[in-house]
Amino acid sequence: MQAIYRFLLLGICLSLISCVLDNPVDETESPTEFEYNAWLLERLYLYPSELQNAFATADTSVALLYKSLSDPYTRYVAKAHSEETITNINTSYVPGDIGVELLLASGNKHPLFIYRIYSKGPAGRAGIPRYANILSINGVDLEGDSAYIRYQNTLSKNKEIVLTVTSRGDTLSPYSLTKESIYAPTVFVDTLDGFVFISIREFTLTTEDPVDGTLGELRKALEATRKADVRIIDVRNNPGGHMSQCIGAADLFVKSGTLSTRVDKYFDGNGAATTKRLDYRASSGDLAESGKFVLLANRNTASCGEIFVAAIAENTDIPLLGETTYGKGIGQSSWKTIDGGLAIITNLQLYTPQGTSYHGIGIAPDVQCGDDFTLCAIEKAQSLTNTAVEKKRLNNIPYSLEKQTFYLPRKPWGGAIP
């Protein structure tokens, strides 16, 4: 009987839908691109007191509307660049590259050194050695202060690339490479003076690990280094990324408790503005909950990088070294617009596990490092293992790598993305 009733009810509903379609009402005029963005900002923007003046100043210009706001992370991306921006936010995609990152060592006749090699990229597959000194690209000599400019100009104009390098004093046979688009790794493992450094570049959804992104890369790095006495987790210059990634990464180290809290402005199914609070909780049983670690951050560790730092610093006994972090305790949501643009709007506030806002303040370290952050971290690791520390040099690359000028494929700061 109940089944028959449900069937009749469904029939009535379907007939009502049919009647509506047979007797259409006048269509509501679609909002303009400006009206839609104004509607989003009214419901989402974290600083609503600015909006009245912004609406008056902008007239009907979407670009001027966003420029009128004080928050540097709230921005509008026109249709022509929206898909590229989405790719940059969600992935580590590098179009047309050979898969290397360079170090500029001023004072050398040939100042360009290969600092990192993406193992799955053209250079990695060709077997180019790390720390090789680049002499030329496609026959163009790379001497002097303008070497990097000449390198970039030649790389950008040619698909087929020939690199001549030296390694350990020997000039190697030229390497012939074909550029291709690459999903760059975001987690790197290095060993300095016998201590393992696991560097997390950013927190990204799709990376060299196409399924689990940065979180998947970090799991693999931790598993591969599980026998190390002490591991140094390096998030210096990490600008942030997706919260699912940095929360998941922090959870690997934390057994229990709150990892982070966020308070969002959003709108409900009726379009009414409201707020919600979300507490992220740790789950136990992860591979980095035991063992000895040192956490290293600096003034350029921001947003999702700071979520990661705060979660570990306030929930574990892992020491935090370096300097006070950037202080970006707000996050953004992204919305496709009517005309195919992209609205990126600051709409959430972030708090440490202890409920502290760090926006504009940053997170202070347990140990303030001096000029040499790398040595500072190694000395702390040494104190946990009673292992002697000796300064070394790696293939003519100065020991204090962070003092050098790097040319890395970094992306603009996008903040914590839900």
C-alpha cells in the first residue's frame, strides 16, 4: 500500500511539473557580470564595510570594483585567464619545460647550477646530474651576470634543447632534450651532513602525484626516510595552497586534538548570507606520529603553510625553528562567474588549534635562527642525536643554500583554498 501511495504521489508531482512547463511564466532577466559579482561580495566578503564605497566607485566596472577593495587576495580574473588561474591554484603544472630548477651562484664564470631535477621530466630521464654547472644552451654561452636571461630567452623560443654542463670538474657530453608539460613535484628529500631534509614547496591537489597531490608525495617521503634518526621538515617559502592538503599533511604528525579552526562567510540555499564554523580534528595511526622531527619555517611561510606549522607546533613536542611566519590567517573561495570569469573572494578566518588568530601577526618559532637556517636546523637535530656537525660544501654549491638567489617556478600567493 505504501508503495502504491508513493507511486501516486510521484505521478501527481510529475503532472504538476508538466503543467508548469505548459504554462510558462515570464523569464527573469539574468544579472549582469557586475551584478553577479556584487551579489557574491555582499554575501561572502570578509570586510563588508568597504562594499558601499566600492560599489559607488566602480559604477559598472567589475575590474574597478575589485580594485576598490583593500584585501589584496580578493580579485577578479577575466574569462581569458580564468582557466589558467584555476590550473595554477589546483596543480603544479609547468607548461613547456625540461624539468629543472636553477641556482644562480654569483661570482662564478658560469653562474647557473642545476639545483633540482624533476625525475619524471626530460632532464631527469636523460640523467643530468644534480648540481651540474650549465655552460651553454643550444650553443649560447652562459657566462656572466646575464646568463639567466640568455638561458630563459633560448629556452622559451625552442622546443628542442641541448645543454652542455660540467659535473665534478668534468665537461659531459651534451644532453639533447625535448620540452614537455610537467606536473612538478612539491616535496623534495635532501641529505645534508647526514640529516634528512624533507622540503614541502606548497600544498597542491594535483602534482607529480596525480591522485593525492602534495599529501601523497609527503607520505612517500616519510615512508622512504622512516629509518632516519631525525628528520627536518622544511616549509620555508611555502606560500600555502589547499586546506585539504595542509590539514591532511599535519594530521600525519598529530595523534589527536584540533588541527585548525575556520569560520566561513557563505550563503544558504535561499541565497541568504550566514556563517559557519568548522573544526578539523586529527585521527590517530599515521606514520609520522612517532620519531624525531625538527620543523623549519621562515617569514615567507604563509597561509596553508602556517596552518601546517600551527597544527604541529601546538599539538606535538616537535620544535619549531626559524623566524616568525608571514601572518596570513585568512582564506579564499573561488567562483565561476556568468561571463566565464573567476571571482576569488576572501571569506574565511583561520585559527590555531588553541583558538588564536595569527593574521597580521604570524607564528613565532620556539628557536629563532640567525643567518644560517640550514645549520640552525642541523644543530638542533644534532642535539637530539648527539651527532657531530661539520660544515661541508656540495660540488662547489655553498653550504648555506638559502643565502643564494633561486630561480624556481613558484606561483603567486593564492592563500588557503577550501
